[in-house]
Amino acid sequence: LRPRGKVLPEYARAHNRALVLQTLYDAERLSRADLARETGLTRVTISDLVAELISDGLVAVRGHREGSRPGKPAVMLEIDATAHQVIGLDLSEPDRFRGAILDLHGVILHTDQVPLNGSTGDDALAKAVELLDLLRQRTTRPVLGVGVGSPGIVDLAGIVLSAPNLRWTDLPLQQVLEYSSGLPVQVANDANTAALAEHTFGDGFGDVMLVKIGRGVGAGLLIDGVPLFGSRFAAGEIGHVVVDAEGGAPCACGKSGCLETWMSVPSLRAALAEADAAFAEAAAEADAEADAAPSDRDRRRVAVLRAAGEHLGIALAPVVGALNLSEVVLSGPSELLDGPLLDAVIRTVRARTMAEFHGELTVRMATNPDDVVLRGASVLVLADQLGVS
Amino acid sequence: LRPRGKVLPEYARAHNRALVLQTLYDAERLSRADLARETGLTRVTISDLVAELISDGLVAVRGHREGSRPGKPAVMLEIDATAHQVIGLDLSEPDRFRGAILDLHGVILHTDQVPLNGSTGDDALAKAVELLDLLRQRTTRPVLGVGVGSPGIVDLAGIVLSAPNLRWTDLPLQQVLEYSSGLPVQVANDANTAALAEHTFGDGFGDVMLVKIGRGVGAGLLIDGVPLFGSRFAAGEIGHVVVDAEGGAPCACGKSGCLETWMSVPSLRAALAEADAAFAEAAAEADAEADAAPSDRDRRRVAVLRAAGEHLGIALAPVVGALNLSEVVLSGPSELLDGPLLDAVIRTVRARTMAEFHGELTVRMATNPDDVVLRGASVLVLADQLGVS
């Protein structure tokens, strides 16, 4: 590992504090002796750090170890998930901005939303400020910070470099929201935010790619738990990768056969509507001949979903191969994704990569697609304020 | 960033020592005051560390700063690249194992080789041991360590999990070579090793994907300068990603249209030979009609190379898109790769990704394809023994 900077005593203390919090997050309940053993820190250091964390309201005493050996039973500690709150914003939905108040375990305590009514630019920004203000008034505990999942390309300073649907260019979203709320704010791309939620609250660990299917198609990548940003903060922008140069439909970007022409929610809905129309026409003709086939409608819909899944699989196979990914997660409308489409993705990726390397590859739906950005936004705050993930 | 373990005083010292070495590697020549400024460490700490590094023979005094202001001119320090040597082995070539003695700047001082004569398994292992022994006898300075680029899947302990061409399975190569030589040994996949060389000695920085084209096709990936291994140490194994499910040739792996059927050196040579034969046949016919076209041979060869490049581009586009890569480097026979094939890769990747994100993408040949694994092997040793990259 390449050294990045000097190690200072204050850094060491912050590092050790984060290490204790991380260990408590992972293990749920531990004694001071457990913590010393797990972290390798001395008991004196642990006692000192734990006292500080209890006084900060981040760690709480929760009884004694059950079934302890004779003698003084060990005092058990855990994260005090409810003494602080976190605000999460999801700016990636088509028609509204949605926000939540969460506890430190990412449990949603309250949600609010502001309809967009087609707002873009400064109007859309004003609605984000409004939503954050609404939520801040509803918090009932000290607020650790605000996490925001934004569409588009977001740099490390929380500047939205480009979010075409909201017509945001070089918008210092993090700064604006910090100024308006007086709270620390972290902004990241919505798919990256969602990937953080799956990594932190799901069963997965290590490398994960989350593909978020909505108005467009984007992905969030975590390598060994760390978000990947790319050379120009555009990692995961796979929506305009061409998957079918010859047979593809024209795309808004000017190319043909982009992944979005197959996989965005509007593209999927349009293709299904077309299949339904073709069925209706065929049924009308068949009726005339008294030879209707009602299951034919489903068959046509399944063919549409399968073709879309195959094209997503074609785009994913080289990425799965190059990164030797263990987990791909799809997030978006379950009624479209969870079924023939997901099956086709799995089949296509398996058929196009080496089974011996990727036999354990998991391709699955996100655990809670609707809230995944909000919960990931809370992880941004935990990482920024407490150094845990 | 997630904390990985406690910060100990010894760790801090090793970290600071590596930081001083890294700073000297990057800057070439610095005074003690420069080092203090660049690293943020105190002058006392710097003096202490520099004294230790000079006594270890890793840093040397090289005169005084030219054109200094009046007063005592600053003593200049640099890496003492020639006081130690490093041994590198490249086990990835088809017919031989090749090795080199290098200085600490990755300059090759001496090379040796052992012909394989079709050896596999323990016989091939014995030849690697023999080559290392040969090289060790030729070293003229204390040896810092041995770096090895091996084909196949290599885990973090230097065990070759699978290298089909050498018939190696779960071979503890690092351990065997350490035992036989008495030197510290680091083993990594050949493409990863080559990527390290390009990153360390080339102009590139940040993320890089090196595609190594030989008997097979494999890639090495560095994300922010750190090698990516994947969930089962098989990151970069893109040779058996299917790029043409319908039109592809059958592959040894059982699938059809794998990237290797287009891009491996044997596949390229076979396709060129076929094009030459087709030309000869056409020329014979044309001769009969007194209508020969000599440039037609070149045209056929260019078409073969272009088609191969296009298929590599098809495989790379989703990876470039997902990772927002800034640099792709090809390593292999220049007479095959550097020309219409490279041009077709660039054109295809550009046509299949978003220009606004990837406009600055560089696709180029490796700076010194023949020695890239040997030089990368020396980087493995520098990283392991000195903490620099």
C-alpha cells in the first residue's frame, strides 16, 4: 500500500475511535474486554474511548453478559442508534424529491416528499432545500448530518457536475444544503449511494455492483467496500454503453443500441405497451377466425423482458469478468425487473463468463428498492461523521 | 475510509519511512528540508529517518543544490538505486522462463532465460527454481527480494491457484521459491505485474487497465494505483468473456465467440495465415485472368486485425464505462497489435461509450512490451520490502 500522508497522534486517536465504533457496529453487543481483544487496543485505551463515546451519546450500556462466569458480569456496550438521527434525501425519482429521518442503524423513522411538478434548475434546488427544512423540523434528536443521493455525476466535494434531467451543471449542492441547514452534508451519486446501502445493511460483502434502473440506467460500484469514482467521477455510467450496434434503437444521446434503449423504465414500459398492442391486434384477427390464445399476451411480455435482460447481461459480462465481481444487485421497479428479466440477466452473464471463476456470482434484486437510496444516504453520514461504513 | 486496524508506534515509524522513500522516488532529488515540507514530518524525524536509510544503503547523498542562495548549500538526497538489486521472473512467455536482475529504478542490468521445451507441472517448477538460482549467482549487490509474474490465477499468498498452460493447480510458488533461494519472494499474475510496471514507470497515473495478449488474453487492473484482485483472485480474466455469441468461433473452453478466439496471438496468427491463403488463391485465379492486385493481400490482413480490434473494443467498452477508466494499455507483439488493431480498439471503445465522460481516454501500446512483466516484478519487491510503488 502506498503511504498517503504522515501518521499524527490525533489521527491515531480518531482512527482508534472509528475502529471501536466499527467493531461495535459489526458485532452489535460487546464488553470492553471483547473490544480490546477484537481491536488489539489496550484496555486503558478502550476504557478511555468508550467513556468518550458514551458521553457523546454514540454508545450505550445495555445490561450485562447473560450466562457469564461467576464473578462480576461484563457490562455490555452497543451503538446508541436512537440518541442521534440522520437525514437522507433521494433526488433520483422522476416526479418527486423524497427524504427521511433515520436512526444510526439506517431504520427509517419518518418520510416526507416534495412533488417536482417538472421543476428543474434553481427551482428544483429550492425544492431540495425545502424538503431538507421540512425534515429538519421533524427531527426529535440531535442530527448527525445529511446524506444526499443525487442523479448524475457528482465529484468528491459534493458538486453535481452534470445531472441532465434536473438541468444541473456544476451545482455545489453540498455547499448550498450546508448553508441552508447549518448541518454537515454529504452528496453522492444515487447509484453509488444505493450500493453503499446494500453493502452496509445487506448480507453482501466485498465487491458489489448495484445497477439502478429508473429514468436512466446507472451503476454504483464498491470494491472491497470502498466506492469507485472513476477518472472523471463517472464510474457506473453504463446507460450509454452500446450493447447492440446493429439492431439497436436510436438513443437520445445520438448513438444507437445504448443499454438505456433496452433497460430504462420508460423504454421497458414502451416496449411492453407495444407488445400489448401487437397482441390486441393479433387477438382481434384471431377472434375473427375464432381462434384466440389468451396466454399469448404473457408470452409477448416475457419476450420483451427477456430481451432487455439479455442486453443487460451482455453489458455486465465483461465487467463481471474484468472485476471478478461476486455480486450484482438490481434496483428498480420489481414488477418489471424481478422475473423473466432478472432470470435472463443471470443466464446471459453465466453463459458469457467463465463458470469456474464466477460460479458463485450472485445476481439479485435489491432488498428494499424504494428506500435503498435513503438508507445509503444515511451511510454517507455515518462514514463522514463517525468513520464507519 | 473504513479503519482496518490499530495504529501502533512501530507502524507509524514504518509508514513514515515508506513515506520518505516514496517522496524521494517521486521527486528524484530532495534536501532534508524539502522532505520535511513535502511529507509534513518534523525536521528531527526526517534527519533520523534519513540517517537510517543512508545506513541501510537505500538513500545516498548526491552533492548540493545548484544555484543555492548564499549560505550553507542544502545537501541533496536521492534513492541509491544501485546499492541493492532485485530479481524479476517472467513465467508468462510460451516457450521459456525469462528473468532479470534490476536496480531499484527498474533498470534491467542482466537477463537470463531457461527454455521450457514443453515442460509443465513439477518440471516447469524446477526450471523456475533453476532460473532463479542462475540469476542469484549473477547478482553483484545485496538482493532486496524476488518478484515473479506468473500466468493464471494467483492469490495474495503467492499460491498459483490455476495456470492451465503450465498445469499448475494450488502451487505454493512463493513458498517454494523462498525456500530454494532464501530470499523474500512476491508472486502475482503476469498481467497485474505488467500493469504495475506501466503505472510505476510510465506516465500514467490513477486507474489503468493493461490487456496482455499472448497465448491467452488477460488484463491487470489498478484502481487508484492499487491492484484489483476480485472475489476469487480472477479479476482481469477477460479472455473467456463472450463477445460474439452468434458469429464466434468455438473456443477451447467449450463456449463460442470468446475474446480469445479473436485476440490471442495464436488466433490472430491463424486468421492472418487464412487471409494470406485466401489471397494466394484469389491471386492465382486473377493471374489466370491477368488482373492481379498486390495491395489486396494487405487489405485482407488489415481486415483481420480490424475485426479483432473491434471485438476487443466491444469487450472493453462496458468496462471503460463502468469504471470510467482513463487509460487502457495493450501489451503483446507490436507487429500484430500496433496499427489497424489498436486503431480499431480506440474507435470501437469511443463509439460505444459516452464521449463526454471518456473523451480523455487513452488507449496505447505498453512502453516496453517485452520487459514489462520483469519490470513490474521489481515493483512487487519495492512495494513489499520498502512500502513504495
